[in-house]
Amino acid sequence: MKYLLLLSLVGYVVWRWREGQAGRSASAPPPNPEPPPQTIEMVACVYCGVHLPVLQALTARGVYFCSPAHQKAHGA
Ligand SMILES: [Zn+2]
């Protein structure tokens, strides 16, 4: 009878522990599906100094320009 009481107590503790584990995992925040933001390399127009993404910049002889007008004005 003593062992039956001890066994039921252990069973109760294990049951409570498993309930706690399930509750903790359910309350965990969901994983973020969004990818981290990409870093875009910025360059400065050599003529006016405005910064713009490298993919939008015009390049000539290793320098960057924000527009064809500034490229022409710089003499490139
Ligand atoms: Zn410019």
C-alpha cells in the first residue's frame, strides 16, 4: 500500500512535468518566416555626393554617378 501511494505520487509528478513541458512549447514564439534584410552597398556620386544603391549607380573608370547628366558634367 505504501508503494502504491509512492507510485501514484511519482506518476502525478511526471504528469505535471509533462503538462508543463507541453505548455512551455506551445507558448514559445513562432519562428520568423521572413528572411533577414539584405544589405545593399551604397555608393556616392563623385559629382554631387548623393548616396545611392550601387545597382542604380552609373559607373565609369571606377567612379560612380547618380545620373547621366552628372557623368557627362564630370567629363567621364
Ligand atoms: Zn550626382
